[in-house]
Amino acid sequence: MKLKNLLANVEYNMINDLNPEISDVIYDSRKVKDSTVFVCLKGYTSDGHKYAESAVESGACALVISDELNFEVPENVAVVKVSDTRLALALISAEFFGHPCEELKTVAITGTKGKTTTTAMVAEIFEQAGIKTGTIGTLGIIYDGKTVKTDNTTPESYEIQKSMRDMINAGCKAMVIEASSIGLKHNRLAGMMFDVAIFTNFSDDHIGGVEHKDMAEYLYCKSLLFRQCRKAAANIDDNSWRDITKDFNGKILTYGFSEKADLCAFNEHLLSDNGFIGVHFETDGLKTLSLDVGIPGKFNVYNALAAICAVSFFDIPDEAVIKGLRAAKVKGRVEPVKVNGNYTLLIDYAHNALSMENVLTTLRKYNPHRLITMFGAGGNRPKVRRYEMGETSGRLSDLSVITEDNSRYEDVMDIIEDIKVGINKTDGKYVVVPNRKDAIRYCMQHAEDGDIIVLAGKGHEDYQEIKGVKYHMDERELIADILKEMNDKK
């Protein structure tokens, strides 16, 4: 594609009047090849303008810049001056991949909490309706049974556009994306018009450092999503919903427990039955439904309501909504794993005291026969985290099973001794099983009817880091192996 065609929606000045054929769009100078355009992004710790010369030496035939360069650019290299190279990258990438957003049903979700879960719920409902769907968010880029790991909840714009084109090529008809405030702030979603935007909730987070200077900026960045959507829905029970959606020109579909909501939830209560753990609720208004959500915690009623609103704009059958919400799960977030026996086994990413407190407090409300928590702590990290995790599990669990978790360059037993310092401040019972697979086996072999067992710390991770090496280790695979061992012994 010709350079000037890529710049169709970009405000720019040409330093020299060249129009080369472009084979790819690059913003990492290490990936530059012949006939590529190099976009000089300015990051927190580095500036792409410093690498422009090496990009030219590697074959870049065009540069997109916002600042002056400190070298003489060869006459055969096009130079494009813009005010914001991140915005330019987004608009150029959309053009390069043929505006894939226009070929998909698209839902973008923003909010402090609930983005990942709501994304999974919307995607599962679409799938139940026969609409093949890809997702982009905290867990990576997921489509067609594949997962591509990403560094950010909302990846760089080039990755988003490329992923959507890959999804289309794989047969996807829909895409759901987590729109983080940082992603919106840095124009990673620019150049796209979403079919639906959803607001979940707003609370104190991502303030300070390189993120947002204050709550006002944080709120403003989230509100940017509602300038680029055709339909919108918001949590009416969150006081910030009007401020977040103020730039949307159409009618906002509201949801919540308030009777003023367009989609109102009521009669919510927890569910726990033979390994299934979740929440039941009913709706009135936009839809009259009786629903079971297969993810624990009453707060997931809000995520489910958001998902229902999102898919309502696409005329999705109620049956798909009912089945989708019951089947939806988030990898590594209180993720249930099917086992033989009348107990519940969950995998969760809780890897510090706060996240552990949240998940165990939620599960306590289900009144399990016993709440068993298996966990370790990361090596080469502050010891206070280990003390706090030990104390939290000891206080909230009926039994703690202490094991390994990314020991890195430390001895596993030293880490376990630190965890015991915290747990010994409580009356909590515990056992030590240093090998993680053995610890999982111990939990499963000693499970009793009605127990809830949480394997905490790894979540969606599929590796164990020891002495600088990441070894493959997926707890789902370990559980399958243990189940086979247990069945073979019968």
C-alpha cells in the first residue's frame, strides 16, 4: 500500500514529497525490514525518535515523527511530521489492515473492575448464539482456540488492528475488547467506531506514577470511549455513570438494581450445588429473565447485566443469554475445574493479601463445609507480602496448604517459612507440601463433600519460574493428570 494512502485519515506534513510502497507498519526499531514505515513512539522510558536512524539503516523507507531528528535523513526516505505519533499509528494501522472493525460486531468495555469478566460473558453469549467471537484484554488476544499474550490490557493499536484482521480470517464475526483508561489515553483505540460501549463502574485505581495524575484525568480518559460508539450502556448504580458517558449523544441504556434502570435485577442469591458455584438473579424491564451465573459473588450480577445490555443491541436470543451466562468463565479468576466428587475446585490468580482477602471473603459467603486454600508466594519479592498472605489465609481458611509459586532465585522452603510467620499469627490450620502438583493432589485426595478448594496464585499463568527458567506448568493439566491417577487406582 502506498504511504499516502495509509495517511488518508491523518493530519500531517510531508518533509519530502515521496510516496513509497509500504510492506508493513513498525514501531519497534528491532523489527524494521525493507520497505516498512517506522513510527517513532514516545514512551515512558524510551523515545522512538532516538532509533529512527537505525530504522533507516535496517531498511525503513518512511518515518513518522513528531519531533526533530538528530541525523540527516537520506533523500530516498519519506518523512511524515505529525503532532501525535501514537494517534498516527492507530489511524495508519486501521488503514493498513482495511478497517477490520467495520466487518465485525464490536463491543468495548471500560470501568475500574469487571472488564475481564464482562468480556468473557459477552463472548460466551455470542458463541452460544452461533457467532464466533474473539476477545482482547487482560488475558491476551483470544480467538479460534488460540491465545496470544500481550503486555497490556489494551494492546498497542497495531496489535489490535492486526488481531481483528486475523480474527476475521479465522471466521470470527464479533470482537469484544477491554478498553482500559491507559489504552484510551494513548489513542490505542483511535480510528475505530464500536457498535456498543459499556461502562461497568468507577473507583480509585491507576493514580500516580506513569498512569493518571488524578481521579479527574482517570475519569476523563474512560469517558473517551463514549465518543466512538454507536450504542451505549452504563451501570446506573454507580454515581459516575453520567460523567463517564457525557460525550455520548444518544440514549444510554442503564442497568443495575435501581428500579429506574432500563434493565433491573432482583431476587439475587448465591448458588452452590455439586461443584457448581455462582449466583442466581432475575431481571425486569428490558428483558424478563431468570438467570444463573457460573461465577461466584453477587457483584457478578452487575457484570452479567452489562453483558445482557451489550448483546441486546444485536437481537441475541434469550436462550443464548441464559446458556452463555451459566457457561461463562474467566481463565484463572475463580475458574471452576470439573472433578469427581461433591466438592468445588477453583483456580484463581490471587497472589497477594488483598486479592486473597477478596476471593476468600466472597467464597465464605457460600458457607462451604470447609474452605481450603492452597498457595505459595513469589521469590525475590518483599517478604511482607508472604507474611500478609499467610495471615490472610490463616484467618479466612479452614485449612491452608502451603506450597511453591515462582520461587525464582530463592529456596522454596525459605519462602514457606516466611509464610508460616504470618499464618502462625492466627489459629488457622495448615500443612506444608512444597511441590505444587503434590499439593494439588493432597487437596483433591483429602476433599470432603461440600468443600470449596482454591488453588491460588497461578490463575491463567502456565509456567513455574525457578532459577531464572520458566518451566511449563498449567494447573488444569496437573488436575487432569491427578484425576487420571486417582481413577487408575480405583
